[in-house]
Amino acid sequence: MLSICIPVYNQYVGKLVNKLHRQALEMDMPAELLLLDDGSDEAIKHQNRSLESLPLVKYEELPENVGRSRIRNLLAKRSSYQYLLFIDCDMEVPSGEFLKNYIPHMQENQVVCGGHRYSEIPPEHPEFLHWLVGTCREVRPAEKRSQRPYHSFMTSNFMIDKRLIHQTGFREELNGYGHEDTLLGYALKKAGIPVTHIDNPLFHMGLEPATTFLDKTSESMNNLWRSYRLTGKDPVYARMVTILETYLTLRKWGLAFIFRNASVLLAKPAERHLKGSQPKLRVFDLYKLCKLCRAAR
């Protein structure tokens, strides 16, 4: 009845899968764990192949990287059961009741987001920036997330009725890193499909050094602008993403070109600051806005 779908990319998932497998065996319902490798390095694939020995695990390797949207659509197509639980490969299960907490929400036409957390202990530099942004910008209790249920939609830990994922799906036109989850949230909103938020978080373990994190942030701003164009520049979508709404407001007031020109000078100093040992969130927000201005140029 439950297909646990994990897209894998350059991450050993043994700890995550073993915990989920034990919990799945304890549930009084059919379950499977689908692991689909998206072109990882050979050493990582060699490690993860051993998980095929677990009775509920189905492991498969794609011959090449197909991207964050398409691999999730492929997992949905390969799944056997009605309810799909999507989990990112760099997550960790903190609770022995994690899967059981989803059972009361297994209802037709349901989308349920469990949320995620970061360690309360900040890491050392250079991973501190990623932890700071994640902790202060992403982590919200269910009560807070429910106030803007589509705005808070993330694909790292959510359950969906299989028929809905086929109805909405991930937009495969969006390549690269970032905002495939925003587009899915938008599709659910446009279709009038309710999203329920619960407090059933996973721990986000995949912290990256500031240089890598900023590179991905820059790519995500390019993808944000591409995703906005894929919606036909729908104002509904713009209101779902604060930084996009901010940029469009600047453009409406005729200030975008001034800020875009200034961003050439601001981006590098902001980047140097963010790679330092005491980064500030306001500088990070400015950095993102600079990148979005250039992406929309």
C-alpha cells in the first residue's frame, strides 16, 4: 500500500534505507522501497548495490543522469502501491514511528508534508552557511507551514496519492538544480488539491561547504526564473516565492535595471562575506536577489 521512493545521487543510503526497511516490516500493510540511482559515481553505486538483499528493496541504476524532476516521475511510474512517500537521499530518520505517523493520512487525493530539521548544533565553517540558511529559512513547524501550505511545499519528505502525481507530476522541462518542488506546489494549488502539513520531520544531513552551496544557490535562481516562465509568468506563482515577488516589485517600480547593474558590483563582495566564518542572512538574501536579477536579464 506504500511505496517509499528515494532518488539517489552520489550518496550512500544504507543508514536511511535500513531504518525505513525495519519500520516498513513492522507495518501491517504491503510496502516497498524503491531506490533509483541517477548516474552516481561508480564507488557510490557499488556501496548501494548491497541494499538489494533487503526483501522490500528494489534498486535500479539509470545509465545517465536525468535530473531531479524526471527521476521522481520515473519513481512514480515504477511504484506498485497507491501511496507514494518521497524522501531525499541525504535525509536521516530520527523517529522510530516515522512511517506509522503517515498511516492516518493515507486517504485518497491526499498530499501530506512531514517537514525536515537540521541538527541543533551548528557545524564548523565552511558548512555553517548551509546550516544557517536551512535552520532559519526552511525549518518551520506544521502550524506555521499550514498558513501558506503551497508556499511551504518541499519534496524532501512528502506523501501523495499516486493518482495525483500522475495528474500533476514534476515538470521535466526544468533541468538543473532547484524549484522543481515549487512548480509541483504551484500545480497542486492550481488544481485545487489540498496540502496537509504535519510534524513528522526527517533530519537533513547533506550539508555542503559554502562554495558548493552558493553555486547551487546561483543555479537555483536561474531555475526560479525558468520556472516562472514555464508558468506563463503567472502572478500566482510569483506570490509563492518571496524573492521572485521582490524582484518583480522592483521591476514594476522601474528599479530593476538599477539593481541589476549594481548587482555586478555587489555579488562578489557578498560572496566573499558568505564564504567567511560569520555570514549574515541579509547578505545571503541580497546575494540571491543579485543572482535572480542577472538570471532575468
